[in-house]
Amino acid sequence: GLAMIKTQFAKLLEQMGLQKIEVLNREFDPHTAEAVDIVESPQDNIVLEQVRPGYQFVDRVIRPAQVRVGKSK
């Protein structure tokens, strides 16, 4: 019962314009993501892991994604 309601509510929000922000394996953008950790990596300034998903409504960010960003030596 509750799972069905949650699914229907998520579909309704998506139809109205709510979208999950895709950040994995992309360059870090401070407008759509918040860096919570910097990890040593061969790739510089690339999002390696998403800690918490972010959402945008139409073209406005309502919650930035929390991510771990790679930093080379």
C-alpha cells in the first residue's frame, strides 16, 4: 500500500518537473553539488561518489547533491 503511494507520488512530482541531478563521473559544479569530502584520485575535480542525491525543479536547484570529489597530487 505505502510503496504504491510512494511510487505514484514520485511519478507525479516527476511529471510536474522535479528531476534528480546527475553528477557522477562529471566535473564538479558548485551550483548543483556540495563537496563534503576530497579524495585523492588521478582525476582532478571529478565527482567520484554521490553521498546524497540532489534535485532540481524545472531549472532551479532545490537541494544540491552532496558528493566526494577527486583531487590529484
